[in-house]
Amino acid sequence: MKGLIPEPGPLRPLALATLLSRVGNGLLMTVSVLYFNRIVGLSIAQIGLGLTIAGLFGLLAGIPLGHLADRRGPRTLFVILGASVAVLSLSYLLVETFWQFLGVAIVLTILDRGAGSVRAALIGAVTTGSGRVAARAYLRAITNIGIMAGAGVGALALHFDTALAYRVMFVLDSVLTLTSAFVILAVPRVAPQPKNEDGPVWVALRDRGYLAVAALNAGMSIHYAVLDVAIPLWVVDHTQAPRWTVALLLVVNTVVVSLFQVRSSRGIADPTSAAKATRTAGWLLLASMALFAGASGGGVVVAITLLVLGAFVQVIGELLQSSGSFLLSYDLAPNQAQGQYQGVWGTSMSISTMVAPTVLALLPLGLGVPGWIILGVWFAVIGVLFVPVVRWAATRQAQQMAAQPV
């Protein structure tokens, strides 16, 4: 239990809040699409279009709400945003038309994306140095555990397949999200950062070094969608592996992340080590894409073996890349504007999430084996670029800090 529960301090309430909210996320990930399709009567195309439009609006939320966290303090703002999401999410139960669904989705996505930036700023404010990486790694492991637990509970609603069962899941998600928001009040209050009257307001958008690293990280992060988007269709349409292999690969990824995310963050203590870890991740992702591609050329045993091996190699790369990302997002940002910078980082990740399905549809699913290789080379090249670009960004940051008046 000592290894599972963090030491007394801010990380404990953050961990509990993360667990509660992610259980709720797992619930809705399992039932929401079926609810809107089978109960409300929206088509799959309408649901997809609505979520895509809402995602575009969500891109506008992270930076301004992160900046507000800098000016007002992230803890209270996060509680307000979390509670608002919890209450307003019940509006989904009143949806009867596409336009109602779209309106609710836009509002909730804006609040949720903004809350993500504020949460990252809060974590950065109550942790320091390598402790930030360890904290983010621990919370990511908790995230996976929570989503798995929520998906298990959500499966009960799928079993009963009634309107009442689905609606109970929405209510349970709201209760969990509201509770998690108030748990954050146990985190010490963070003082607002003083406003710089002389300099520009949107400093993060002027920081070319940080923007370059965030863009590279977004390009690398396309790999997160491989198991969700590309692998199911690849396994079914292009390999001899049975359909249950898709679930096996997801289990491999989830279990490994839950068990080893914290351990993988050890040794990543500065931008240089983070960049080198990301470079290694790029080569591992190239190897995993080649293994996935090779699964199309053999029988059942060969296909399963290569797919599972590919999933293991990919998740090792994922652990290294995510740990490096945690450190770079904080260490390359000035402390007085962490909220705004975390908004930029979160926005870049949201863009990556939006474009990933298209990239995967065009490359591995569109071109087959050559597409997998091209995708792997893409990851490797980005990994190699990380080292010089991070060095440049860190140098720029040091120069800017030296130029500031004492």
C-alpha cells in the first residue's frame, strides 16, 4: 500500500480527485455514443460531427483559462470549472435534437479543456523539479486505473441496454465529477501570479522555442490513437489474428502504463534527459509500427505474436515519450505563466488528437504496410529532432530569464 498511496501532501487529494473523475470518464466513454444513438436517436454521423465541432471550440479554451489561472490562482478556478462540468453534464439527459446535443457538447468541451489547463497549472504550482514528472506519471497511472474501473461499471449499462441504465451512468458520472472537484479543496491554495504591466499578455504565444517543442510533441503524440483507431481495423481486415486480439492489445497497453508509468519517469530530471528519452521513444515507435505491419504477412500465431510484441514495444515508447512530455511542458515555461503555457501545451495535444484519425486513415489504413513504415519513420524523425530543438528552446529560455530585471 505504501507504493500505491503517495506521501502526505498535495498529491494525495489530486490522486483521489483524478481517480474519481476518471472513473466517471470511463463510464461515459463506454455508454455515451450508444445512448445518443439508441436512446436519443442521433445518427453516428451526427454524433461524430457534433463532437468534432465541439472539439474545435475547445481549442479556444485552454490558453485564456490557463492565463486566468495565473492571475486568479488555479485551485479555486479548477473547482469552479469542475463543478460546472459536473452539473451541466446532466443537460445531456434533456437532449432530444442534434442542435441541443451540439450546444451542450460545445459548452462542456470548452469548460473541460479549460479545466485541463488549469489542472496542469495547479500540479505545476504544488510540485517542483523532478517531482512534477513523478506526480504527472503517478496521476497518469491513476487515470488508466480509473478509466478501466469506469468502463467495467459502464458495461453493466450495456448489459441491461435500457434508457434508465444509460441515464444512471450519466448521473453517476456527474456525482463523481462533482465530488472530485471538491476534493481539490484539500490541496493548498496557490497564490495568484503578479501581473506584468510592462510586457505582453500572451507571452506563451510569443515563445517560439516552447511552441516548437509543443508542435513536435503533438506530432509524436499521434501514436496514442494507433491502438484505438488503426489497430482494430488492421487486425480485422489485414491479419489472420482473431478479433479478440484487439482487446488483448488494449489490455497490454493499459496494464503496462498503470504499473510502470511512475518507474519510467525516473532519471528524467531536466530538458536534456527528457529530449533524449523522447528520441529513444521515437525509435521504439518505429520498431512497433514495423511489427504491426509485419502482422499482415503471417498466419494466426505469427500475427498474434507480432501484434502483442508490437504493443509491448509501443507502450515502452509511450512511457518514455509521456514522461519526457511531462517535464518539458513545465521546465520550458516560466513559473509566473505556467497556466498560460499549459494551455498552449494542452491545445497542441488537442490538435494532435483531432488530426490523428485522419493521419492513420491515410497512412496505415490507406497504404497498408508502406503506410505503417512511413508513420514509424515520422515518429523516429521527430524523436531525433527533439534533442536540438529542446536545446535551442532551453537556451532561449535561459537568455530571456537572464535579460529580466532582478
